[in-house]
Amino acid sequence: MKLLAVILSLLSLTGGPIQRAVEALDAKGGALEHSVWGILAVTFDGDTLACLNPGKCMVPASNMKLVTTAGAYLKLGRNYRFTTTLATDGTVQDSILCGNLYIRGGGDPLIGNLFDYLPEEDIPFGKWRKVLEANGIRRIEGDIVGDGSYFSGELRHTDWSSEDERSKDGVVPSGLTWRGKMGDSIPDGPLAAATHFRRWLIANGIIVTGGAGSTVYSATATRGLTQKTSVNGSPAPPEDTTSGLPDSLVILGTAQSATLNHIALIANHQSDNFCAETLLKAIGKAADGSDDYDTALEALHRVLSPLGMAGPSRKMRFADGSGLSRKNYLSPEFLVGVLRAMARTSFYTDYLNSLPRPGRKDGTLQTRLPKAPAAVKNRIYMKSGSMNGVRCFSGYILPSGGNSRKTIAFSVMVNNYVGRQSELAPVLDDLILKLANEN
């Protein structure tokens, strides 16, 4: 860090062309004169190209996902999968399941039809059906019960705005969550998953005589609230239990989610808040057996510590995994540190490819850098972050000459911008393009 400080000091004296452009934006009359903002751009071999307020903490918006996905790679590994378990309280006789079928979720965030990039329902449901087929089950004389208790922490985030909470992408994950489209009459969660799976089974030739229900946990209690609800009936009064499930269940089999590598790609390419929050909870479960936010965020700090990226609270503040909270505070220096640290790990290629590129339809940067040549846009991998008054971009710019040591790790963060976003976008696009033209 002392070496970086010396480099930054020399930079302020010499002032390269990009640095002069940065200072012009910050000067009186500049486009960012009245904003709180900062930038840091450093090559892998230590050449600092741009620097302004590198240590100033600001709201990162979805740039927080860079930190969460980095922690997930480090703690869980690229091949980590969430496990859904199918179990019963009955027996199988002559291809008939005499009892209830329990879907015990393990946190899979890719179940539902909310977005086109989520898998078709035939994929997760088809895996669950294979478990039934392996047990010879063609008829279920009982209910389909969804159990979301694997994640037993908060079911809402207190920092999020009411607008975010109303968004389907703003739901805090349970252990089993169907992510339904807006207007779906069944709220997201275990009941929706059980209901949609029941409908799918019937449509695909398996008879189900019972209804659908769910096992849910309260946000604060350590004891479970089990609620069995008939599809056509009224909810029964919740029954306070110690486990939320019968004392003994027969495990029929398990189904695996997509790999963490694929989920991290969705979290960053699509800026999927739900996936990011799921990964944060998974880090907490893996590290300390708990997914409440305090535990999971502390675990995230510890995971980053060996890379030198966890420090005193004044250096950064984590509040959630997705960046929806305005109580996240990161600096350009911290984000560049994370990017450079990840480049020294075996996960670098995976992490790099999880980031979208400008002009591509498969991510959130489709309209970014519209005037840049395709060859330049193909070298830029970056995560955007935006909310009212906030616009951030952080990522990598690969060198045109192929010398990996000239790769640029950069972060530009703008807070308290009061103008139109349409006016800010070309300013930041131009700044990033100037960086790309340097290597």
C-alpha cells in the first residue's frame, strides 16, 4: 500500500492525459463538479493511469456484486451446487407414494419464470421428477409440501426501499423459492414452488391427489412455523414446531442446481439481485452454519481477508450481497484491490468471464460505449451499478497487445449526481474508452 501511495503521489505531479481529463471533469464547470466521485485505474504491473479520491467511500450499487461473487468463488469454489432434496413421510407401494412429498430446498436461485434467462421449468422440475421415477412413483396420494427452511435468516432486508421490496428481484431468498412473474397470484416462496411443481407433475402424467403447502420460517424466531395450505382452501393456523418438519422423513433422492460458476455469471451479467443475495447466504452457511445477514457479511469479510481485502470498518462497509442497500460503502481503491486480488487466484478466468461486455445483448451493458469499435469493446469486462444519483463501473480492460501485465483494473464511482443519467452516460463512456485506448 505504501508503494501505491508513492505512485499516486507521482501521478498527481506528472498528470498523464487521462488524469488531466479526470481533473477537468472535477474542476469548476466540469460535468462532475457537484458530484461526489472517484476513480482509480491501475495496470497489473503497477502503472497508475487515473486517480481521484481513490479512498473515498461511496455507495457502489450493484458493484457490490463484484465483492459477493469474489467471496463466493473463494469460499465455495466454481463447481459448488445447491442441493434440493425430495423426501416423504409415507411409503411407496405399487408405484404409489402413500404420503406427502416434501421438497426440501437447498437455496437454488434458478427456479421460476420471472426472467427469460432463468431455466425453463422443465429443467429443475425434470430433475425432481427423475427422483420420483428412480423410486418407481407414478402417483402421489398426499400433498406436495415445499420446505424453505434451509435459509432461516431474515426474509426481508431492512435497508431496502419499499420500491425494492415490491420488486420480484428484491425478494430475500428462502431455501426454496419460485421466482414468479409480476402479477402471479401466488407469492414467491415454498408454497409457489410446491404449487407450480404439483401443476407440472399433473400435466406430465403423474397423478397427485392432494394439494400443495409450504413450510416457512419467521424472520427472527429460531423455531419454525409450519403452514400447510390447500390450493383450493383457506390457510390453516400456523403450528409452532421445533423443526418445521415431521420427526422422520424418508429421503427419496436429491437434485443439483447449476454450478456456482453459472450462477455468478447470471449475478454479474444480468445484475441479478436474488442470485447475489443467495450467494451471500451460502457463504454464511458454509463458513458459520448461519445465513442471517450479520453472520454472512462477517463471513464475507473473513473470506476476503487472506487477499488483504478486509480491513478496518472505515475502509468499507458491507450491508447486503446485491448492492440494493444504500448502506454499502466501498471505495474505488477497495474495488480495484478486489479485482487485482482475484486476478492472482485460480478463479480469475471464471471471475473475468462472469462480467458483461459493452454492446452485447447477453448482459446489462448493451447500450454502453455505442461509438467504440467492436475490437475495443471486446476487451472491456466490467460491472455496472446504478440507482438514483449513483452510477458506477468497475472491471478489467484487457491489453490489445496480449501482454497480460498491461491489463487495467479500474473503478469509477459517481454518487450524488443530480443531472440526467442520459447526460452522465456519455461522460463515463468516454472516460472508459480513454482508458481502453491506453493499452
